Amino acid sequence: MDILRIILSVIIPPVGVFLQVGLGLQFWLNILLTIFGYFPGLIHAIWVITRD
């Protein structure tokens, strides 16, 4: 399942974070980072998904 989340995160980073943690702080932080730039949002999304 993590592979699917990472693939979705490459396309749209907040989607992978949403599937991992729901509508929590990490999701909103990822939306903000993605607005500032694609790569900060992508790096944060991969970090959230692989953190466990």
C-alpha cells in the first residue's frame, strides 16, 4: 500500500498524505508546502509516508 501512496504522491503530493494520515495537521502542512513549490510538498509527502 505504501507503493501506491508514493506513486500518488509523485502525481499530487497531498493525496498520498491524505491517504496516510487523513485531514490532520500533516495534510494541511503538505498543501501549504505544495502551494509554495512542488518539490517541498513531494519531499514532505514521501517523508510522512515512509516515517512509520
